[in-house]
Amino acid sequence: MGGDISTSAGLYTPPRPAPLGPLASLVRVVAQGDGDLLSLMPADAYRLPMGPLGYSRRSIQIVNDPSLTKPILADPEDIFPKNDLMVGALAPLVGNSMFVSSGALWRQQRRMIDPAFSHIRLAKAFPDMVGALDDFETRLDAASLSGQAMSLDLSMGQLTADIICRTVFSASLANDTARDVFESFAFFERSVAHVELVRLIFGKPFEDIPQKADVLEACARIRGHIGRLLDTHLAAGAKFDDIATAVIAARDLETDTQFTREELIDQLGVFFLAGHETTASALTWAFFIAAMQPDVADRIRAEAFVVAGHGPIQFDHVKRLTYARNVFKEALRLYPPITFIPRVAAVATEIGGRKIKRGTMVMIAPWAVHRHQALWRHPDAFDPDRFLPEREHEIVPGSYLPFGAGPRVCVGAAFATTEATLILARILSNYRFTVQDPGAVRPVARLTTRPAHEVMIQVARIA
């Protein structure tokens, strides 16, 4: 359904599934036929600190209370590893990389890869962001002149994929490659969501998760693109100073081993996909909201002019673009790219005094936590000013999880925030977007929070 105006707050409420009872939510998902896990969330998920999540063969507990989610995400005793459904779904794409591994293997991988994180130096990466934006604006200019509609989803995916490719591999990503990665990943997401929904309700814990041939083919195409980029760095005499080079050089000091080529594709695939897909998802929603609420775009444009004048936005300017940054943060709250952080109880345990049997799926859902009625004022409304310093006291500690929390917190948070702030400020300073058929836009949860169908826009250059 389309967004509306919240009469209680006078704030814009962008699209969301209406909360229903457990059975009605299940019927809705089946009727929609697109495997949307957001539509499966019952109304109680937005009210209770913890409770069962609908009907399933295996027990599913959703945990919203920050005092309970914190120890689960920290997990010092390895009681709550990554959920088996998630691992099985993602393995064809990212292998047994640090995104899905747990316990000792995850700690070993993180030790090896940590030095590469030092390459995410924002000042060093900023020219890559600007270069990708320069090329992207050329495409926007062409769309403005031709009057042809373009896909907002695809455009954001192409832009952020180009930025992360330049940062990780020191190479620009060709448009046809970016489109193939986008389409292959979109197909993978849709397919995995359907499989996961069926197994979520009827599957046993710790079952193997088979994938269909066309899903494996989509994964192979994405891994093939990453492998070809990797091979430029593995070639004799190759000299680069980037993240890929640092991961290639990574060595486990305890075993004196390095990553194999396939393991490198696994690990760099996480950098590449997580580094662009999640940001593209949030930017898609931020630009949709800005198009639906012109005063948001006007305010970002005015702020950029005050900070940078008629000149280009420089690295030192970005930290002063407070409103643009808060628009991105609010888009992350309303549409967290990682909709669910699923864990599984490896042993029988307790959470908040409640007994949890082995195999129970423990679901921490940023989507639900970010919209929880006990944690946020006007939780479904778009209000970027809630992140202003004078209102920080309103935010309950641990209630904002767009980048996760605990040892696995996303190390690219600062990179993504800088990137998105620049993109919003620069594009909205130069262009206006008009959404085609905005009433049909609705969010769905697959691996990231995306519109159910591509959002088509018209682009107009601001004189």
C-alpha cells in the first residue's frame, strides 16, 4: 500500500504492511505469493518484548527487548550461532565466509581479515565515491533529456556497486556487469525467500537446505564476476593498494595458512555484496521518500548549498550535512537493509527467564525493533529530526540496529553513512525524481528490505 499522513503526528508514513493477527498474516503471505516475510509479522511483534512468532513446526521466538538482544548478539559462549536456514540459503553465494560462519572459524576468519578493514579509509575512498557519482550523473542527464523512466532500484544498485568495486578492486564496474549482478542477486533473493518461508513453517532444525539449479546458476554468475575481478590482483606482477590486496595477503598466524582462491571469492563476495546491496536498499527508500515529500529534497538541497555553495561537495563538507545524514539514518530505521538477524539455539538455554529448547529459531528483527511501539515515538512515521542531538535522549539504547551489534557489528557503517550522505546531497542538489505509480510501492523482506517491484522514476535536471 502507499504511504499516508499520520494524523496523530502530522508526519509522513511511508509504505508498510498493516499489522494483522498471526493467522491473517500467514494467509496474506500465501495470497501475495511472493514469500514476503514482512507480511508474516503479526501485530504482537511490534508490541511484545519477546514472544512466539506465529505457527511453525520448530519453535520461533522473536526478541525485541534491547536488554535481551544484546547478550544474544554478543554471544560469548557461542550459544546462538547464525541460523541454519540463513546459512543454508547463503552458502551457494558466499560459501562459509565470515558472514555465515560462527564460533572458532568465524574468529579465525575475522583475525585474518581485520587488517584489510584498515583499507576502508574514508578520505582515501572519497575520490572513488566522487568518480562513480560523476559517471552516474551522466546517466541521469541522459534520462532527463530523453524523458525515459528508469529503475530507482537498479540505479542505486549500479551506483553503489561501482563505488564498492572501485574501493575493493581499484576498478570501475561496467554497466552491463552491474546490471547482471543486480538481476542475478534479485533473482537469488526472490528464490531464497520462497524456500525459506516454506522451511520456516514446516522444516526441522538443522536440515540441509538444497537450492534449485537456476538459483545455483545465479550464484555462479555473481561469483564469476567477483572471480574475474580477483584474478586481476592474483596475476603475476599485479600491484594494487586496496581491500582485495589486503585480503589476499591475509595470513593466519596460528596455522600459517592463507585463503584459497575460492575462499577469497567467499570473503570478497561479502565485502562486495554487503558493501553495495545494503546501502542501495536504504538509498532506494530514501530517494523514494524524498520524491514523495518534496520538502525533504528541498531541505537537503538547501543544506548542501549552505555547506558547499556552488562548488563540489568535498570530504570535509560531509560531516556538516546533518540533515542529509539523518534522512539516511531514518531510512535505515524504517527500512533496515538486514530485516532479520536470525540465530538458532545450539543448546537448550534461557532468554529472559524463558526456557528455550535446542533448535529454537531466535529472531532479532531490526524491522520490528525499529518500529516497536514501546521503543519509539510515532514508530511508523518518517522523522529524521529524531536523530538530532537535542532529541538523542528519546532513543532507547540498543533499539537502533541497522548495522547489527556486538562483535559482528558492520565495520562498514562509517563508509556507508559517508557514501549515502554524499549521494543524497549531491543528487538531490541537481535532480528531481518523480515516482511512477507510487501507490503500488510496498516493502518486502527477502535478504534485504526491498520494494516488491522495481520503482520506476522520471528524472528532471534542476537548472
